[in-house]
Amino acid sequence: MLSQKELLYTLALQRTPNLGDTSAKKLLRAVGSAEAIFKEKKHNLLKVDGIGTFKLKDLNENQQLTEAEAELRFIEEEKIKYSYFLDKTYPERLKHCLDGPILFFHSGNIDLKNKKIISIVGTRKATTYGSVLCQQLIEKLAPLNPVIVSGFAYGVDITAHKAAMDNGLQTVACLAHGLNQIYPKVHKKYVANMEKNGGFITEFWSDDPFDRNNFLKRNRIIAGLSEATIVIESAEKGGSLVTADIANSYNREVFAVPGRSTDKQSQGCNNLIKTQQAHLLTNAADLIYQLGWEVEDKDKTPQQTQLFVELTEEEKKVYRFLKEKDKELLDIIALECQIPTFKAATILLNMELKGVVRPLPGKLFQLI
């Protein structure tokens, strides 16, 4: 935790035009504190690698401190929680992003430590196809207890947040404005439930105006918090594609849901897949396989408990087949069991979640 004085100067540093988070971090590491940066002579600051006169031309202690004092009063009066990039509470994955915010504010009950975290983004004009797929994906992932991150906007964002809450998962919204307001206002009804298990994150101040660039800027936090970003639906151009591009720049996994070539809201996803900027995602099994996730097994004697697992008739058919073959390809399983491939994939995922089968590289499946 920062002292009140250091928080004040950190806010002032955050408010300095043209400086940016990457350069601010360089200065903080070189000089030692935000206060020291303002006290240091500019010709000494220019010795820091990557810092030029343009970056420092608006570094003005009096002007920035006046604005920072007003925001500090808001933080203290509203009991706003914050996280500083050198704090232990700062999210680990975001800490590895060079341009991650030096300071962000948050509300609710957010716990990102040692968690599986995925970001789900997409168009504000989600189709029924996109909405249903988003809901089904989160429902299937629920046994793995991931944190669902999104942007609280219309369409795919709010669908992801609601599906997470419906399945008892922690969900975090990254906002493009201060914590003193909610946009869109119609989503205010979800705030209380989200803050019970998850909450809101923002780097923006209480007096920051609504600006399109703020929405693009917050996308780096959405991408930076998670190990993978999923684009459910997107037109040929859109903010979710920016998030995907940032996630790729952070060397994080990116997934996209394909759609028909004639569907406007699938053009962006299809392009991501076509240009190999995203893995093709058709179901939860694709994500689980690529990320190497496993269902948390709290039973120390799984082989014994498998005897009592309840299987559907189709699952029993697949079980009997795999018992004879040991391991087999998804397509062969579907063919030999006379089940459509898409349905076989879902059946195998359910069996995996029940602890009966495990996925192997190359779309192979094996009994446990």
C-alpha cells in the first residue's frame, strides 16, 4: 500500500499528459518514487532510457497535484480500493504487460490469485447464435471455476457476465470510465450481484469524460488480465479485434468462434482464424485442450469413484468403445459409435468433466 502522500504523487504522475504507463514505470524504477520524479531536475530524468523531452514537457508539479488532490479526496470519501503495479496485490499477468496501468481502481470482491482467467469479448450487436454459444461455453467451463473478464458493454460482454453469475463464477468488468458511474445505465441492475463475486476494474478517474479512446485503452487490461482472450462474434472492424491484437502482442492465447462467410458479425472472427491470429473455437473442449486445463480433482481415489459415475446411454456407448480401443481419435469415436462429430465432442467433454476420460494431443481421447 502506498502512503497517502505517495498515492497523491502517483495520481499526479498518472495524470501527466504524453507520459504513459510504460515511461512512468521506467521513471519510477530509475528514480524510486513518484514524488522523487516531480522533485528531480528534468535533465537528470532525460538520462533514463526511452525518456525524451516530449514525454516530460507537461510534467508540472503544481498543475498535476491540484488535479490529483481532488481525485484523492474522492478515493478517500468513497473508500475506493486501488492496486499499484509494484504491490503484491497487483494481478500477476497484468504485471507482465509493459503498458499495464501503474495504478488502477477496483470495487467488489475480486480475487485473481492463482486463478484460471479468460476474457470474453465480441460485438455489441450479438446474434442469437453468438449469445447462445457464449452461454453454453461458460456453462461447460464452469466445473473448472474460471474467472470471466469482459467489458460490461451491450451484446457479448453482458452475456458473458450474466452467464458467469448464473453459473456461480467470479466475473470482472473492465470499465472505460470512473467507478462513480455505470455505462450503459441499463446495466446498473447487475452491479450488486457482480460485486458479490467479482467486481469492476478501471484506471480512469471520477472526472474523466466518456471518450471512444478510453474504450480502446481499457482493452489492454481485458487482454492483460487473462491467459486467453475469446472473440465470440465481431464484424470486420471492432473493438474486440483490438483486444485480440493486444492479447497476441502479450503472447497470450486468442480464440475465435467461426461463423458463415455471409454473416456480418462473424467476418472479424473468420479473418482472425484465416490469418492464424486465433485458434478456432467451436466448444469448451477446444479451449481446455489448448490451455492444458484439467478439472480440479478433489478426490484422492478417483479410480474407485469412477465405478459410481452415472453415464447417459450415449456416454456408455462411448465408454464401451474406448474400453476396447484404449485411445482413439474424435472422428473415429463419432463414426464407430454412430454419433455426429459435434455431439461426440460434447459427450466426451461431459465424460471428461465426470472424470471418465482425458483428452490427449491430436484430438485423441482415452479412458482414465
